Amino acid sequence: MKAACSFWGILLIDQLVKYYVELTMLPGESIPVASPFFHITFVLNPGAAFGIFRDQQWLFLVTAIVFSIAFLFLYERLRRSGTLIHYGSVALAAGAVSNLIDRIRLGHVVDFFDFRVWPVFNVADIAIVLGTTAVLWALFVQKKEFLR
């Protein structure tokens, strides 16, 4: 139950913030929050993280769909593989699905967190990075068995 709440919570927060940014800002517009370090900047990202693989929507759609199907198929095993693997994979899946929704709905991903020394990103990207980190930490540092 907690994992379902985590999944839907991440997805809902990301989609609501993106929708708010779309409604209240123009693409390219930037609002200083803690100038000069942090801004909310509306970016339409046609690529993956850091803008790589620009305009390869088919690749992102297929990858996200395959990952989502694999996640659903393997969920019970992931749940039994330990807390970090379980919740890490839930966060990773929620972020991937939220960005997939953007790609299907808009043809690109809405990004908005702008620290000026890093490419602009969103809540889903944070979930993907933290989820991946948690899973890798469990596998390689804690040496947990994956998919027992």
C-alpha cells in the first residue's frame, strides 16, 4: 500500500507542478527564487536527461513502455528484494511514467528546476535519479540479492 501511495504521489506531484508551470509561464521564461542560484525556468525538453538523444521520441516511448511492463511483471519479486530495491524501483517507475505522460501528451518533457550550474530538470527526474541510486546502492554496496 505504501509503495502504491509513493508511486501515485510522485506521479501526481510531478504532473501537477508541470501543469502549473505550463499554465502560468511561457516556454523559456525564468523566475528567480533564490537569485542567482535557483530559478524556476520553463523548458520544453525534447531529449532525455541533459537533452541527450534530442528528438528521439520513439526511443523514449518504447523504452518507457518496456520498462513499465517489466516493472509490473516483476513487481512482486522487487517487493521481496528489500526496501531500497523495492522503493527505488517504485520511484524510478513513477518518474519514468510521469515523463512518458508528458511525451505522449506534449511530445516533450516539461522541466522547471534551474540551479544554473546543472541542466533544468523536474520532479520525475529526481525520482528517477534517487530510485536508480537506491537500487544500485542495494545491489553493489549492500550486496543485496536482486529478484530472489
